[in-house]
Amino acid sequence: MLERTKEGYPMAAAIPYEQLIEAIGDAVILADAQGTIVFWNPAAERIFGFTRSEAVGRSLDLIIPERLQQRHWEGYQKTMETGHTRYGNDLLRVPAVHKDGRALSIAFTVALLYSEERKVAGIAAVIRDETQRFQEERMLRKRLAELEGKAS
């Protein structure tokens, strides 16, 4: 019989979490309860353009468009206070900002991180760059509207 991890997986299938987070194609960003970035994986570097050393220790404002920052922080603080977020299961699609200033379209889910006292200590976000898909859908909607206009 195979030895199992505490999660119930066979030991042969166990992969160190750090290796998974470093290798995964989606950005994984961890922030503390104040919104300071404490972890930034290589995919986050690729998607947002900031190196780990440029991002860690900085505010999440680094990747949030200025016009959305107030709304973001209101929701973030409420989540930290209540310990509830609907984005643990529901995919959130929002604009973001690349280091070079260009707009991005991202989709993500979050997981709340807890202290030993079971207080919300921070958040983990798993983020995918959907900029190309968003642009393609926008072009298709525009083309459809043009065709519908010609048909009427």
C-alpha cells in the first residue's frame, strides 16, 4: 500500500507546493491584510512585467488602474473585516495595468488566508491574462453590430 500525504494523495504524486506555484502558468500573488504584496510568482512577472523584487513589499495598486483603486480597496477592506468573498468560486474579470502602462484584461479567483487565530491575514489570487480573448470578443461584437446594421 502506498504511503499518503496528509491530504490523502499518494506520496509518489506529491509535488512540493512551492514547485507548483513557481511552475504554474497563471499568476499567483499573495497579499497581506493591508494589501501589500508578499509573494509574486514567475507567471506574475510575465503577465504584469514587474520582477518579484519590484513587486514584493509594494501595494496591489501596482497593477490596479487608478480609476478603480478606491472601489478595489473598499471591497478589499470589507473582505478583510468580514472574512467573506464571493470571488473564491466566481471568476472576477477586471482591467489591470502592466509595468509599461498598457491596459490588461485579467480574470481571477481568490482564497482567503488565515492566521492561527482564524483571523483573515491576507489573500491569494490566481490570475490569468485574458487581454487577447477580451480584444477578440470586442472585435467580434463590433463586427456583429456592423453586420446587423447593414441587414436592417
